[in-house]
Amino acid sequence: MKDPAEKSNSANMSNSIKPDNEPTGSEHGDLSAQKTTTENITKNITEKYCLNKQQADQLQKRFGVVIIACAILLGIGWIIDGSYHKRQFFLTYLTGWIWALSITLGSLFWVIIHHVTSAGWSVGLRRLYENVTRMIPVLALASIPILIGIGNIYYWVDDDSLQVGKRLWLSPIFWMIRLGIYFSIWWCYASFMFRSSVKMDHEANFVERTKLLRKLEWYAPSGLLLLALTTTFAAFDTIMSLNHHWFSTIFGVIFWADSIRASMSFMVLLVLILQYFGYLQKIITREHFHDLGKLMFGFTIFWAYVSFSQYFLYWYGNQPEETKFFIDRRYMVNPLDSESILIPSSWYSLSILLPIGYFVVPFLLLLRRSAKRNPRILGFTAFWILCFQFYHLFWEILPEAGKKSVEALPESGAEFNWVILPTIFLFISLFGYRITGCLHHASMICLHDPRLYESLHHEVDEFGDGLKPLPITGYAMATSNSEGGRV
């Protein structure tokens, strides 16, 4: 039970952000009164729920320096790369680019599914997901090195043995056109949902806010369908076509599972960082972390299920064109005698490590209910998942760097090129630069969403541990989801 002071604090917090239940007289008043109300709303948003200009400028300058430094290092890496057709460099960059793209597309999925289901508990998180989707045009520009090196990355560019239909689909021009279509669709939905959501923050009229919300909910189902199709085909085009003789009908589903879980993990880390610096402490609480943990746990199991299904069916069928993908990640040509029997590759050890690190460890960490409600454990697990998601993409993509043709076997094992580090920090810094700008120009939460009140009072605390302080150092944390204080 909360004492009277806590209840009073809770009531004050609720009333300060609680959305209107019905239009007030001022909303139907003259234009000057409504303009004043809108200006007050904008001022309140700027002061309480956004990074100030000085903070944003400092952070963006730091991220900008890292971006420039990483770009220079990548340029040096491209120049000195001595691998066949510089494939080691291009495939490493492709891995980092797809890693960032998967987080962004997963975030777009959560924004859309929020509106499809009319979810209330996640309203406090939705704006942060919307901010992450603002990376889409940045990643479109970041694909330029891939377009330049398309002949170095994909064997099908110079493969004259392709059948007519496959040759048309895998022609460089049509591949680039498809990539442009994918990004156009993603950006249209991401931009529309972000702008409509921000407009709702500055709209004083309750009726207009409700119309905006219904409009978002009306367009969301079509966005979910198009996102599923475009993401699946993007995974086929960018990853699966690295070995264009191999195919998997479940490959797109595996990429979906990767993206959804990675974006959820990214969100956990983003919220914890903001809370460490004093933001969102009364908005995102232990109950929200619990739900995020449950979703991470569920998609951990789902990833293991679809990945094992793919492996088991190919092992059972034992067809050469299907097992080639896994053979390339187990054996390599004997460097001392290319005519002799194949020898185990270092990729085989990495293949054994993948299900342990990407499934077993997160599964055990998130199995207990208390772990999903502990920000420290949840934050560590989120970081672990993001690292192993990059590892998974590395395992899918980099074995192709040791081959000289699509039919050949790798001539070398796993090579961890130093270019991996600037690639990772480049895309992390791009995320930081873009999100920092969004946190300055728009509120961190959807202030006037009619369902925000439900998110603020989201509580499923049947065991009573929601009143325990969250173990985050640096700033005092909220002890429950409805106490008053700074956002």
C-alpha cells in the first residue's frame, strides 16, 4: 500500500500529463485562445521533454567526430585491403550496414504494430522507436559503398550461366531499383507516422488529436504487410544472394526475428541511458521493463525455433544445393594440398558458438521473472543480444570472403579484420547523431496520445516488487510507475 503522500504525488503526476477525456471550452473558443494554448504546450514540451540545444549540439559534435574518424579509417581499410576483389572490406561493411538496418526496420515494426493493436502500455516507448526509424534515409546514403562495390560483393554480377528469369532478377540495375523501392516504402511509413505523432503533441484540439490517432491506426495494417514483404525480399537480395545458388524460404523469417529482437534490445539500452541522465524515470518503469524482457525472451525462443527448423530440414533432405551453405561454414580447402580431403574450418567453431551465445545465454538470463524486472540484468542481456546479432550476420556473410566463386569452397577460415571496429562505431555514431537530433526537436514521449494515461498507469505488480528502487546508479530512479517527479 502506498502512503497518502505517495498517492498525492501519483495524482499530481497523472493530472500533469493525463490526456483530455473530452474537448474543453478553450478548444472551441476563439483562435487567439487556441493559439495561446498551443504555444504553452510547445513551451512545456521544449522545457521538460526534450534535450536542450546545448546538450544536443555537444553530443552531435562528439558523434560527428567519431563518424569522420571511422570514415577515414574505413577509407584506409579499403585502400590496404589485399583480399580477393577487396571482398573482406566490402563484406565487413555490408555486415555493419545490415546490422544497423535490422535495428531500424525492427523499430519500424514496433511503431506499426503499436497502432495495429491500439496498444496502450507502450505509448511511453513509441516516440523513441519513431526516432530510431529516422535512420532510414541515413542508411540509404550509407548504402552507396555497397552500390559502388556491388561487383566485388555479389558473384551473380559476372555470372553468365544464370537462367533468363534469374538473370533479370539479379541484374545490378534491377537490384538497385528494388533497393530504392524498399527504402521509399519504409521512409514513407516511418515519416508519416513520426510527423503525425509529433503533430499530435502540438495539437490543442482533442478532436483533431483523435482524428490523427485514428488515421495512424487506419494506415498501420497496410504498413505491416508492406514491411513484411519488403523486409523479406531485402534479406533475399542483400544476404541470401551472396550465394545465389542457395535458397531458403524461411530466410526472411529468420531476418525478421533478428530485427525485431535487436530493436527491442536497442530500445532497452536507449531507455537505460536516458534514465541514467535523468529522463523518463517516471514514464518507463519496472513494469515496462518486465514487458520488454518478456518480448525479448519470446523472440529468443522464436529465433531458435526457425533457425533450427531451417537447419534440420536441410540436414534431413541432404540435397547438395541446400547443404552448401552449411558446408561452407564447416570445411575449407586444405592449403597444403587442394586435391586432398577437406579439412575443418575455424568457421565450424564459430558455428557451434552461435546457438550457445545467441540462444542459450539469453534464454537462461531471461528465464527468471526477477531478471526481466531488473534493469541491470536486462541491460546486460540486451547488449549481449546486439553483439551476437552482429556475430550472426558476420557468420552469414563473411564466409563468402574466402571463396573465389559461388561454387568454390572457402580457402581460408574466419578472419576478424580490424575494419570491423570502425564499421561498428560508424553505425553506432550515426544512430547517436540522428537520435540526439530527434530528442532535441521533438518530445521523448507522445504527450497528447489519448492512451498515454494507460501507459503511465501500466502496472501488473502481483508480487509487489514494483515498489523496490530500480538499481541504476547516477540518478535516483522512480520507485513505481505512478509516482510524481521529473520525467
